[in-house]
Amino acid sequence: MAEERETTAQVLKAFAPLDGMKRENLAALAKKITLRTLNSGRLMFDQGDTDKRTFWLVSGTLEIAEGDRVVTTLQGGTPEARNPLYPQLPRRVAARARGDVTYLSIDSDLLDVMITWDQTGTYEVGELQTQLQSAGSDDWMTTLLQTKAFHRIPPANIQAIFQRLQRTPTKAGEVVIKQGGEGDYFYIIVEGKCAVSRETPLKQEGIRLAELGVGDTFGEEALIAEAKRNATVTMITDGVLMRLKKEDFRELMNEPLLQWVSREQASEIVAKGGRWLDVRLPSEHQTLAIEGALNIPLYLIRLKLSTLDPAVPYVVYCDTGRRSSAAAYLMVERGFDAYVLTGGLSNGSAAAPSRAAAAPPRAAAPAKPAGPK
């Protein structure tokens, strides 16, 4: 890879199916795609690849091969190059540069979400910006749309979410949510930065946990678990937040993301390589737990996500399903495959769990920190 350059809506419009997108949406998408150079002899993708990315050839020549045999060549700028390159997974062929080539690449899920949004939303990105009085700040919208959480929200819900968001200007030093307060809104940072802190008996002024910026969200845990706020969020700079009422959040964002499973379904997931995850307190876990379960209390789940393996599916449980649903939402929002045990341990179908100490979770790449509940 020799270089990467910014692309434009005009460049994208030369390719299908991007040529059918609305101008404003295509301009927003252009900020998420770079024009890349592939040196001669390098592979764009290999036969058998399962990476969910979509490619278009802009210029140069690609050799398309099955095994050791070159079956055809593809030239940039031709009608054949307008379409995505061999999108079926696993890839049936390999694509190698014959001389230097330039190409476009994007996460296939993001592309699908953006095209679906473009075709189902009655509001264009530009119109939404005007409606929400945040013109010029579409990055937070496209940042949200490319998260794996939004990939599982129905398109109609995404449209409704943007329509129901309320714009809230904030000042540096302003406390947005206070630890111990009632959960009423879910927040998205559009402009500015926030600090997340948590009070402890030994440090009333609070321990600083994280710093959040544009596109980050906070406030969801209290809305899902019907609990008090577990941390304080204070503006570091002047900024703008978009907030969604508790009722709208639960209707439009919470439920579509959660996957509820029975004890039998959960056992099948674990038998195929999944893990049980107990989000109750250690004292509860020590008294009664499902054999082999990891134990990470809900209040620590954000800080401990980096110890979990994103390639492993997790079945999350607590006593009733309330805490586990909040934990599973946070995990799914950050790209994990998480399921909620219906009814928790109090459900008769989940009876007879065996007492067991949790093994330490396998380390994985650090997860992005985010805000509190």
C-alpha cells in the first residue's frame, strides 16, 4: 500500500450502487472512504478471503486468478469495473495488481447501512442537519451509522431516532448527568468533549474514568436497567449534545439490539464455543453461578471489555435479566456478539446452575472506552 488519499462524492458516483445515492448522503459516505494505491504484484484480496469489505477498481489492471491460473484481467475505467469486485464470500478468486492500481474499499456492513438509510429515509443527511440545527457536523451521524450497533437497528427506527433527537447546547463545566440521579435521557456528543468521573467513599470529588468526544454516547445503562446514574458526566469544553428521551431510546434502540435466549438456546451457544458471563456482584456469583461462567459486575463492564474476546459469543445473565440486558446492550454497541438469558437465574428454565469460580477471560484488543449509564 503506497498511499491513501481522500475521495469525493464525484469519484464515488462513478460506481454502482453508489451512483444511485442522494448527493448529501454520498458526500457523507465519501468522508469514510479513501482512495488507495496498491503496488504492482500485491494482492487486493485472496481466494477464500472472508473479510467483509467491498472493493471497486478505479485505475490500473488487476489479474483475477483461480488457484494458480489467471482467468481474466480487469481494467479500471471500463464498464465491468463499475461494480463491486467479486462480493460473494468467501472470495472465489484472488485479485492481484498488474502494475500500480488505485481502488476504493469500505466495510460492507457500513455500505449496506448507508444505502438502506439512503433508500428508506425520507430525510437526507443535509435536511436532518438543518432540522437538528447542527449544519456542518455530519461526522457524528456517519460515525453512529457505521457502528455495529446501528447495523442491527431497523432502518425505520434509525430515521425515527434522528427525528426525535433533541439538540442541547452545553457550556464548559456544566454537569450533564449526576451520579445517583434518575435516568431520563440517552446522549450523543455532537460537538465538544466530556469527562466521566465516579465518586467513591474515599474520594468524594470523583475518580476520572474517561474522556469522551464527538460520536461517543453515554447514559444508556440507567435507561435499560431502570437504575440510578452510576457516574457523573461534565463538559470539558463548550459543546452540543443530542439527547433521546428514555421512552424513545427503549423503543427504538434498546430492544432491536438485544437477543434474548432460553436456557436451552444458551447452552447450545456455549457448546459451540460461547461463554457464560455473569454480571452480578462477586458475592452473588460466589453463592450461586453457572459452571464455567466469567464474572464481571455490571458497574465494571465498560472498564473490563478489553479483557473479553470479541470473536467469542457471550451469554450474559443476572438474577432477572435487567442487569444482563444493560450489559449485553453495551457489548453489542461495541461490536460484541452478546445474548441475554431470558428471565435470568430466577427463571425456572434457568434453574439448577452449579456453583463455580470464574476463569480469567482471555485478553483481546482494547475496546474503546465510553460513557456511563
